[in-house]
Amino acid sequence: MMKTALVTGANKGIGLEIAKELCEKGFNVFLAARNPHLGSEAASYLVRQKYLCTFVPMDVADSASIREAFRFVSSKIQHLDVLVNNAGILLDHSQSILTTPESLILTTLQTNAVGALLVAQTFLPLMQRGGRIINVSSSGGQISRGASTFAPAYCISKTTMNAITLQLASELAPQGIAVNAMCPGWVQTEMGGAGAQRTVQQGADTAVWLATEAPQALTGKFLQDRKEIVW
Ligand SMILES: NC(=O)c1ccc[n+]([C@@H]2O[C@H](COP(=O)([O-])OP(=O)(O)OC[C@H]3O[C@@H](n4cnc5c(N)ncnc54)[C@H](OP(=O)(O)O)[C@@H]3O)[C@@H](O)[C@H]2O)c1
């Protein structure tokens, strides 16, 4: 049976590359994006390459939109093999934690952490033994990195995403569903900005590996370049 995947925030950047590589590996890919125009353009780009790819409107910061996306996807497929929670925002490069506005903190947590959890909760009924959830996190969320003042809301949201990863992994282990977090490194995307060294292919590699070739028993871990890193 053809494998299926859902990738959030996949209209550009690392998400689009993950969607493309899963298409190349023979997956039926649901490419989710919040902007209908950009999302359908991205899916059309993959369909023109003869891949099986369907655009799904989904704003991960809006639970009604996530539920609507689930209704759409579950009307098309019976099972989901892979969920990649990739959508993310970084709006506080130059903020100090002492003055970060409440609205920015809440929007960032809602999008990067709570959104990923709600997408997982919502799509789990489509997932079975052998399923894989990949959370695209960041080394910015590593507690063990020690003191940092970089992008406080973003980094806290990724620490929260890592905690969500561990909870989901424990809860879903008996069902044989693997849940891992990964860091793509500093990647040449709109978010990565000037100075980023890594290509989107390098950024996507570990997520695609976790979605396909990684041992199914690998769960509850944080990885970069296919190797475990500390939380
Ligand atoms: N680039 C890096 O150096 C780097 C490093 C560490 C981790 N990461 C992580 O990698 C992931 C992808 O980042 P990227 O570098 O590819 O960034 P990007 O090019 O800015 O792409 C981010 C994607 O997330 C989408 N998104 C944002 N908010 C959303 C929402 N509420 N609902 C649905 N989609 C939403 C964006 O959609 P729009 O186009 O509509 O904005 C876009 O498709 C993120 O989780 C990021 O934190 C990136």
C-alpha cells in the first residue's frame, strides 16, 4: 500500500523540501500550508513533477483549521504513516525576555508548540502501528545549551515542543508510533536569513530519514544529522 505523509508549513523552506523528498520516495504527500495561494502553488509544483501531492489548507495556530484539515485528509485516505510538524515562526530575534510582549509569546507558543501538539492529537486517529511523528525543533530549545538570550519566545517554544515530543513518545510507545524531535541546523530559508550555511536538503535530511529509514524503535529522542543530541 502507498505510504502517506502530512507535512505542515510546507509551502516553502525546509517543509517544502521534506514534502518533495517524501514524494521522491514514493509517498502520497499532503502538503499543508496556511496561505491557500502559496500552498496550492507549492503542491502544483510537485504535481507537475508527476508526484502524488495534495494541498491541505491548515493554520496550525487555529484549532478549527486543524480539524477542517483532518476532515479533508480523512476523506481522502484511510491511514497516515508520517506526520511532520514543521510549521514554525521566529518573530523575536532582537527581543529581550524582560520586555517580550505577551502577544508575541502567546503567538509563538501557539504556533510552534501547542499547534504541533494539536495537529498530532487531531491526526492520531488516522495513524497506526509503525507510524512516525517528526517534530521539527531547534537547538535553540536545548536546555543543556545553558545560558542564552537569543529569541526567548522562539527558544522557549522549541523547549516546549521537545517536552511535548517526550510526552507523546511515552504515550504512543505501546501503539508502536515513534515520536522524535530534530534540529535542521542553521538553514538557508526565510527564517534562517543571511549567514545560514546549510542547504534545505541538509536541513531536511534528518526529518526525511526519521520518516523513512530510521529504526522504528527509535523514539523519544532529539536528533541532528541523524545522531542523537542532548535535550
Ligand atoms: N532555518 C533555520 O535555520 C532553522 C533552524 C532551526 C529550526 N528551524 C525550524 O524549521 C522549521 C521550518 O523553518 P524554515 O527555516 O523552513 O522557515 P520558513 O522558510 O520561514 O518556513 C516556515 C513555514 O512555516 C509556516 N508557518 C508559520 N506559521 C504557520 C501557521 N500558523 N500555520 C501553518 N504554517 C505556518 C510558514 O508559512 P507562511 O509562508 O505562510 O509564513 C512557512 O511555510 C521551523 O519549525 C523552524 O523553527 C529552522
